[in-house]
Amino acid sequence: MQGKFKLIFSEHDAQESVTYVLVKKFQIEPNILRAEMDDTGGLMVLNMIGTEENLRDAIKYLEDQNITVVKLSKHIQRDEERCFDCGSCVSVCLSRAFSIDPVTWEVNLNYEKCVACGSCLTACPAHAITLIL
Amino acid sequence: MAKTYEEINEKIRKGKAVVYTAEEVIDIVREKGVEKAAEEVDVVTTGTFGAMCSSGAFLNFGHSDPPIRMANIRVNGVEGYGGLAAVDTYIGATSLSETKPNYGGAHLIEDLIAGKRVDLEAWSPGTDCYVRKNIRSSFTLDEINEAYLFNPRNVYQNYSIATNTSDTTLHTYMGKLLPRMKNATYSSAGQLSPLLNDPHLDTKGMGTRIFLGGGIGYVSWQGTQFNTTIPERNGIPTGGSRTLALIGDMKQMDAKFVRGLDIYGYGTSLAIGVGIPIPILNKDIMQRAAITDDQIYSTMYDYSVTSRSRPALRQYSYAEMKRGIIEYEGHGIRTSPLSSYKGARDVAGKLKDWIEHSEFELTVPSMPLPKEGKVQPLEIR
Ligand code: SF4
Ligand code: SF4
């Protein structure tokens, strides 16, 4: 099983050991997609791979550490009526969530690849994209 | 064997015209050779669907009772020009609404074409013949008199490729440009683009009937900044060169082909679908209409340079640009088109459909476009 999660920290030091514990204690394969930290805390977007049980336990552990855990799925949304397949969003998405179909020239969005960085929001001239966090 | 406009129109009227899009015809010419293709093919349709800032609408509101000579005009908060006769105005695509955020003339044009009701407010000093000093009302496209787009500069023949060598993100009319050349943007439809398939405008002139925003429009003049001095490669200019001024009835248009845009950090612009038919009168015209992306080149400029003359970095073909990644001095740069190639295809396809179904005949231009034109700078004196 795998899933993408947003972790919100209220204290700066809490995040340092998180990935270590996830690996050691819960045999989880974490992959940090995005991290923003400052003295007052911050957020981290993390992909976690592990068994269903381990994932559940890991999330419980994180929550016990006062970390808010939000499961991310389809947090990026595109208004298909507004989108006119211009492609402006494609090259600003460093995780390559957008791609152009070489046959139809439609601009496709792969939700799995999105790390919720928000870069595409200011690239879309049709205001077709919204980020729900 | 040469054909005439009239012979082609005769076939269109009988529903027998052979029509291909500028993309489809590439294979026809490859298979049959240019001579045979020129005999068989009557019309090639082109298309593009991207931002064209120099666009706008002339509207005539009709007279209220008592009437007003509108001097100061707002439609959905967007300023309309008040220097024409009493109830005529022109609303440009980039004019920003004072009341609605991220909304401008372009969005207003889209809303009107989509059949939406919009708010009108106007003021006047009042005259003996036009006593009213202000008016507040609303209208839809159907309720006003004339409404036509008149776009002073559309369908640029080719356009630059933009990148950014600086350390900060730039928000330009060429889209979002990431720092240190992490991406590059281009805006032409390449092998489908109207003016790239007839580079010296042999079949275009004033009065050429076209597809504009889903309705029928016409070429009315050369576009502003009409430029014939850009160096060519394979007979095609390697940067922005010729342009057209277009006119068309908004009441015939379809909101599917007209889109108000708000380019972050720049402002509003209008994306509009434009398709121009090319009559295949002879084999030279056939040859040029079959141009492919690998023969069309554009020049990449550094948009972090803010002076008028930006340094040219390199040239790339549209075949390279459309692969999604280009190479520059050993680095890969990801690319984004800014105009919709899918939309361009829809436009060319729709125009083809009209011609095949005898709904659209070709017009002989009443005057050719200039053979020469250059762009003069504005000197600060
Ligand atoms: S927010 Fe947009 S740019 Fe960022 S990863 Fe998701 S799709 Fe890509
Ligand atoms: S930039 Fe916006 S309109 Fe253009 S393809 Fe992306 S989502 Fe669609």
C-alpha cells in the first residue's frame, strides 16, 4: 500500500526524526516530496509505502507526536470546462503531473504525481486549476 | 495545372471539393507528390487557438429614452472607449475591470458570446440633444445592435521562444518562466498555423473570408507591426513577422472558440480560434501548405533582459519544441506551448467541415497585403 500525506508540524524539531522512525519502527518507505520548515513549524508532503497495518500504526504514531496528518488525494483540481489544453502548465510542473498526449494534444493531469507545490496555479491563464489543501 | 477561385467554389457548391487540414495534407503530398496533390486538393484549412492581446469589440448599445451621449462607459466594470458617437464603443481585450478581479475585456467578450447578461453603466455631461447624464442597465448580446470583433493584430506569423536566464521566476505574456532556464515557452501552432502555410501571403488579402471564433470573419487589413524583414529558414520567417487585422460578427461566434485569459502578473488577453482556408491554385501553393514542423524554426530569447532588443540564444524547430524538451548547451529545457494545438486542430477541422458541406465559399482578395513592411521603434525624444 502507498499513500501521499501532508504532515503539519507545530514545532521545528519534531520533523527531524520522523522519517527515521517511520523506517525503523514501522518499516515504511518514506519519500519526501516537499518540505517547508521554519522556527514555528512547517509542513511536509510525504509519500509512504508499507503494509496497511504499518501505515495505520505509523499515522497513529505521528498523530501522538502532535503532528497533523492529512491524506492527500486529488488535492489538485482542474475545471475541464475552463481548460482549453493550451499546455502553459506543463513545463512549470517539476513533478511532471501534466503531460501532453502526443496523439490528441490534450493536456493530461496525473493526480498521483502531484506534490501540491502550487506552481501551476499561476501558470494557467484560464484559471482552470485550484489547489485544495 | 492551375485552378481558379471560381473553379474551387463551383466544387464547394456541388459538395465535391477536396479539403484537408494543413496537418492531414502533409501525408497526401508525401504519398502522391506535390504535382498530383496540387491537382487533387482544392482547399487546405489552417487553424490556431491562442492568446491574441490586440483584439477587441465594437458594440452599439441602442438609444435609451431620453437618450445619452455616453462619454464614460463601463461594462461589467470594464472601460469602453467613450470617444465615438453617442452609443458606440470599443472594448479592448486587455482593459481590466474596476469591479471584478481577474476580469477584463477578454472575459467580457467571452461572456457576451456565451449569451450572459452583463451590466452597463455610463455617464455624460449632457447636451441639448442628449439630456441624460447617466444610465444603469444590463444587456445580452442579442439585445444590442451591432457587435463585432475588430482585432488590429492577430495570427502572428511565427513568434519567439521565451526562456529566463535569471535567478527569479518571471511572469510574462509568454507565460511563467522558471529561473535558470528550467523551461521555455512557444506560442505558434507551427505546421497548422495560418500564416506559416502561406508565408508570403499569396492567397490572402483584404476581404479573405475566414473562421473567426466559431463564426465567419474577414481579413480587413494588414495587422499592426506587419514585418517582412525577419530572416527566413526554409522560406519561413524565424520570428514574429506578418500579422493580420481581422473582423467578425460576434453574434455568430461560439464561446468554445473564444476564451478570456488572465495571465498572472501580466493582465488579461483573449484566446481566439482563427482558421484561414488556402485555395490550392497551383503546385507552389500546395508545396508551401504542406510545410512540416521540422522545417519551421523560431528563435529563443532571454526574457529576463528587459530592454527592447533581447539577446537571441538559439533557434529550434517546432518539431523539437513539441517533443517537450530541448537541449541548450548540454542542458535539457522543458517546453510548454502557450496556444492550444488541440484547439488549432478543432478550428481547422471545423472549417474543413464547413467547406465540405458547402457552407463556406472562398473569396478572391479585393486587394493584396503589402509585400514589405518593417517595424519602427518609438524613440524617446
Ligand atoms: S501543484 Fe501543480 S505544479 Fe505542483 S506538482 Fe501539483 S500539478 Fe505540478
Ligand atoms: S494551463 Fe490551464 S488551460 Fe492550459 S492546459 Fe493547463 S490547465 Fe488547461
